[in-house]
Amino acid sequence: MSQQYKLNVAERAQTGRSASRRLRKANRVPAILYGKHTNPESLSIEGPEFVRLLKTLAGRSVLIELQRAGKADKALSFLQEVQRDPLTDKFLHVDLQEVKGDEKFEIRVPVHVVGDSFGVKNQSGVLEMATQALRIRVLPKDLPEAIMVDVTELKVGETIKVGSLKAIAGVEFLDPKGQPVVACVEPVAEVVQEVSASTPAAGAAAGAPAAAGAAAPAAGAAPAAPAAAPAAGAAAKPAAGAKPAAPAKK
């Protein structure tokens, strides 16, 4: 089971954008606690305390015990979503999911690779992570902090899929069994070289010279003068001795 952490939270009576902005100015983060058997509860978290918690978690899936000011009962939860401002990187909102000690719940757990791949050490392969986190169903007491995937025997051209992961007591994988998790592939540079070697040289197929008639003029020969175009608007002269056409009768 993953270690439990504690977080102090306070109820907030006011909601909405204006109230949330006021909380952030006071260095607190708006939050909400969802529960399967309870109504959503609006909370706020002290900013520096939340930052310290995230640094401690370091991306692991853990359970957090919420200590609410003025209440003796505590809620067991996990981080469902953390929203941050893309420009300032400040925390905008936190979603917490409440869980019960005797009830299974669904959660996304990060994937961690362990071991040195055979394909990387001996075949110049490269590890490629296809899945960063996996969905599981588990009891709180059986929650792993991460899914550890051993890649020691992984060779170039091979892939570890969800269906071939080592079973974990109390953990049910929810992703499709055929979903790839990590693969060992050939280096991109080698693939490019192989493609280049199999492609004919540019212009090799062209072989034949330019079509006949495109030959250059003989050495010393003056280029042919271009035909003079008639002056714009000039009328064509009638042939010598030809009578002008009679005007049309009205």
C-alpha cells in the first residue's frame, strides 16, 4: 500500500470566479472534494502547504488524509486533477476524489521502468514509452504508488503490453490487454540510413539526354534573330495590284 499523507483544508462558503480570485490573492488554492456517497464539498488549501505536498509526492499515486478545520472526521482521498495557469504556472484549482477504506475505486497510476533492456545494451536499441499511466481498480490498502515494468529481457522489435504485465495482488488492470506499454525500437538514425541506401540516386533514372532539337548552336554561329513583331495597331497592307474591297451597300 502507498503511504498516506496529510493535508489541511478549510471549507469555503463562496464559490465562483470572483471568490476563487480572492482566494488565490490570499495565497490559497480553491478545491473541491467529490465523493461517491456524499455531495461535493467546496474547500480551499493553503498554497505553500500544497506545493510542499506535490514535491513530496513526486508524481506517485498516494492517498491523502484531509484534515478539515473545525471537524473531527477526516476524509481519505487522492488527487484527481490539478489545474495550473499555462502562463504563470500558478495553481488554479484542485479536484480531490474521496475513497472508502473497504471499497474499490478506479485511479490512474504512473508507469515506471526498471532494469536494463537487453536491446538497449546489446543491440543499440532505444526504449519507447507508449503509456505513461495505467487505469486500475483497487482497494485503498492495495494501491501501488506506481506500476513497475521490468524491461531486462526486452529486445529490439519487442513490446510489453498490458496483458503481459506481472500480476499485482489486489490490482485489476482496466486498459485493453493489447495496449502497448513500453517497446524497444531501432534508433531513428539507423532507420533513415537504411531508407537512404535503398533509394536510387537522384536523376539516375533520367539517363537519356535532353530531347533532340535542344542541341546548342555550332561554335561561332550567331544566334538566330527573333522575328520582328508588327507594330501594335498597324493595319496589314493589301497585296500589290489588289483592288480594295467595295463598301457594303446600305
